[in-house]
Amino acid sequence: MSRIFVKGNEAIARGAVDAGCRCYFGYPITPQNDIPEYLSRVLPVSGGEFIQAESEIAAANMLLGAGACGVRAMTSSSSPGISLKQEAISYMAGSDLPGVIVNISRGGPGLGDIGPSQGDYFQAVKGGGHGDYRQIVLAPGSVQEAYDLTFEAFDLAFEYRNPVMILGDAILGQMMEPIDTREPAGPDLQEAASWRLEGSGERSPRIIRSLRLAEGTLGRHNQDLQEKYIKARKEIRHEEFLTSDARLVVVAFGSIGRIVKSTVRKLRKEGHMVGLLRPITLFPFPAPALQDLARQGKRFMTIEHNMGQMVEDVRLSICGLAESGFYGHLPGNLPTPEDFEEPILKELTG
Amino acid sequence: MQEVLAYKSPDILADVPTHFCPGCHHGIVHKMLASGLEDAGLAQKSICVAAIGCGAFIYNYVLVDTLEAPHGRAPAVATGVKRSSPDSLVLVYQGDGDLASIGLAEIMHAANRGEKITVVYVNNTVYGMTGGQMAPTTMLGQKTTTTPLGRQSGSDGYPMQMTEIMSRLQGVSFAARVAVNNIKNLKKAQKALRRAFEVQEQGLGFGFVEFLAACPTNWRMNALDANARVDNEMIPCFPLGIHKDVAGEAQ
């Protein structure tokens, strides 16, 4: 549609509007404030709703309410605020409700700092709230991808009737890049027609709930959820860079994947046979691609902006086929491509 | 002989055995809601947000589109519902532990924003479903399973008077406290509820109706004694009446 120069946060906000998001609920927290600020200007004048909620908890529960009405809606926050949203996310997963949650994550645990970190990988990918559920997790590595994946997050949330999280970080949120926007999508009034609440009218009333007390019903629902997660494997996305002839494949996601790509490019020029696999969906995880590479005899190394979270999924994926080394960059400062050169070379020659 | 219809149960009130204890007032409030919605022609456009506690099962009795909210969050959930579906009548059904304790932030701010929803608040002074623990509304001296010697203001604070608090918020258009322990109170309650629905239908703002309710099981009383307690102890602590009706006052 048009080419614009924006911050990652604004790209997400624009992506949401263009994808037909009609309601946004949020609460101020750094480093994601550009998202609510943008949407507070844009949504109300285009027939949508913007609410600065009293808390992260309330914002997530407003998302639950909007989702039950079949309306495309979003909330965003950063790590400590995302912890507060977990209650509603669990209820949404338990009630088969769609909704998009953006985490522009920062350093933790606790209040941590406001700099970038990937310390929320486990929280995003393994559940976060109570109960045996998953959310679909998308990890953009560029501002363009932040825009595109926001678009797709809404489609996935409604297709699977499940919460979808966009997991970015302070680097992505605050970085400016040119992006191409898409033709805005009008809200599809039919996508939720078979289940949304709108008043019963002439049909029989609908109940949306997560409470399942009748004998066998909770077990069946948990089974249905697992089948949904297996079905979602067809949504697996990843990027491979120079993997075909690589001896060592580095696995890294999000902004770190982007930074590692620069490192790989430089090391290649120096003749080192390294490549990159960047998972774009963190759940479902690109295990098949990793297994293919492992069967080709590749060696692996996982790099994260934490002390080792995704590496567990990498190791599980290639278990019995290959091993993965690990290098963790501590939170509190911004990694550069040079920071990863020595660890990668050490892994390559070790 | 000509048959005269003397009584008809509301169509949207499910004809099923109740799970509520003998003497519990939830069933009376449910029926009042069902007839109130039906008589006003609102049932088919209603979305009810159910909360956590004994009232959570309202969807088994009042047959309208219903959504379950996490504990205390019903006013936030209802905010999302009303903003997404502005033509629906949005009804919230919460107990006192849910609304006045864990959900205090959500009720205060939904009210303060003047959300065009109707909150039905059932206050029986205890956590009923979990076995009768102290609630924020437990009266001074009242014995519960967690105030075995009776609620003491020095350590446990005071009963929260939510209708009075709501009345002070500018976003609130209608706030009333009613009881259903006798026919006279029941009639007034019906009227207040009808008015609360009107306030929402006319887009005037936030409506709040507090029902004083008996919980004979957790009060360790029979139904008659529990009804009497509403008169003798609850009403003096939680005064009945229309506490605020902005549009009504203006008329």
C-alpha cells in the first residue's frame, strides 16, 4: 500500500489497525508505550474503541470480553505487565477465545530494567498462566515482520480461537525501519458468527466459559485443546540463512536472530561455514526444520538474550540426532554482532 | 369454568432443580432478573457476564447469552463486551467477595468510566461457595469460619458499603440497595432493577443494584432466621433505598 518509516511499536499498532483490530485495551509500561499512544489517536476516530485500563489485569479481561463478542481486539504490555495478564490468557485459552497479546519484553526478573531481554521465552511458550494450555507465539525479527506478523496474529487467533502472542523486545519496539504496509482488511463479520455472543435473538442462548464440572467434560476439552495445538503445527514458520552448506547452524530468534545474522554474514566472508536458523513461530516450534538439518549432520548452537530457555526446545527437537551448544547474552546491555563472533568461532572449532 | 392465568414463570428462567441451598436468595434474584429482562423485551439482546462464587452458575438458570469472567474481573470483561457489542444489554452478576474484595479495582473503574452496563451485586456478607469465610462486607461481630470470634474492626476492618461508594463516583448514573426478604422489599427491588435496565437502555451510564441476600447455610441459621437477620442486622448496616438516580433527579 505505502512505504513508511516507523518504530517497531508503531508498526505493530498500524498492523493491528490494518488487520481490522477494533478494540485496544492497555496500561502504560515502558518500552511499549508507543503502541497505546498511537492507537489512542487512531482507533476512536475510525469507529474503534481505545481504553486505558486501570491495570494490566483489567486490560486483558477486556480483551477476553471483546473476544467473546467475536471482535478483533488487542492488548500490549511489557514483561511485568504480561505477568499480570496471565490470568485472563488462561481463561481465554480455556474458553476457546481469540485475542492478540503483544509483549515488548524487557529485562527481569521482577522489575528488572527497561532494556531488551528474551527472558520471557518460557512464559510465552510454555503457558504462563495456570492449566495445560498453549498460546501461538510469533517472534518478529524486523520492523517489517512486526507489521506482517501482527496482521497474521489476528487471522491465527480467529482461525484457532486461541490467544496469540507477539513476542518482541525493547530493541524491536524502539528500532526504526522502513516498511511496506498492506491493504487494510475490514473486519470479517462472519468469522465468529457461529459462536460469538451478541444476544440470543431467535437462536438458543450461548454460554462461553472455562468451567467444566460435568463428568468427563474437562478431560474432553483438554483433549480438544491438544488436538488444536497439533493442528496449529501447519503454521510453523522459520527463516534459514546459509544453512545448506553450513557445518554449524546457529539458532536464534527475534532481534537476536537479526543480530546473529550479521555475525554469520561476517564469519562467512572470513570462510567459516556457519548458518542461521531463526524460529519465527516459537509455538508451534520449528522442530521439523531442525530435525532435517540434524539428519544432514549439522552441528548446532543456540544463542539467546537470556541464560538458556529456547535452547531446551532446540535440544528436545534434535534429541538423538545432534547436540546444541549455547551462548547466553546477559540482560542489561545491547548485544552487537561482534559479541557473538568469539562464542560462535569457539563452538565451530571446539 | 374459565381458567385464569394467575402465575407464569418467565420463559428465560430454566425449569430445572436448583443447586442453591434452601433459603438462599440467589434464586429469587435470578427469577427477578429473568422476569425483568423478559418483561422489558430485553432478554434476546442481553449478554450476561457471570462471576465466580455461588452466582457463577447463573447461566444454568437465566437463559441468555452468557460469558464467564475470572474472579473479580466481570466489570472489566463486561467493558470489553459492551464496547464490542454496544447494542447489547450487558448485565454483570457478582457476589460481595468477588466485587468488593478481589475485584475492587475493576468495579471502581468500570463505574468511574461510566460504562453503560448494569451490575447486579449480591451481598450476603460471606464467601458462600468456599464455605463461609469473612468477606469485605462481613458485619462487625459477625462470626464466620475465618472470624471465629466475630469480625473485629481493629484487626479485620469494617464492612464495605459499596452502594454508598458507587454513589460518590461521577460515572455512576444509578445506584440502589434492595432486599428480597419480604414482599414489600421484593416489590421495591423489582422497581429498582427495572430502572437500572432503563438507565442502560437510554445510554445514561453505569447502573448498580445491590441485593442484600441471606446465606442460611453459612450463617448457620434456618431460612426464617436468616430472613429476619436481613431486617435486624443487615439493613441497619447497609441502608436500603435509591442512593443515586441522576436522570431521575433531573426529571
